[in-house]
Amino acid sequence: PAQRPDEGLDMGTAYDCFSERSHTMSEAVSPAQRANRLLLKTLMERHGFRNYHKEWWHFTLREEPYPDRYFDFPVTE
């Protein structure tokens, strides 16, 4: 896999970039970048997550154990 100077994989866009280049299978990125996205997608799906096709970094747990509960509370030490 293609790596960046910071040792992270080159995904073609930054996290939270909301352009069409961020679509998981965008053809606007290089084949190596698309392969990195496919690697992430494959590994995440293998472990029970589903990808949001418009954001290569966005995954949701398929079998959410608490689908109707919102965990909105302050976190303290």
C-alpha cells in the first residue's frame, strides 16, 4: 500500500473532505489510493461494519447493539 511521509496510507483526500473525490470508489484518485480505500473497506466489512459510499472513512456497525439509544452525556475523568 502507498504510504505518506507520516506513515499513514494515502487515501487521496483528508478525513472529512466533502468533495466527490471522497467517494469510496472515486475515479478521481489514483489506483493506489483507491486500493488503499478498498483495503480499509474490506477489513472493516470483515469485522461487521458498513461503509457510507460517499465518505471513504465513514463506517457504521451493521448489528448495532443499541440502535435506539443515543449516548449523549458528558465524559468526566
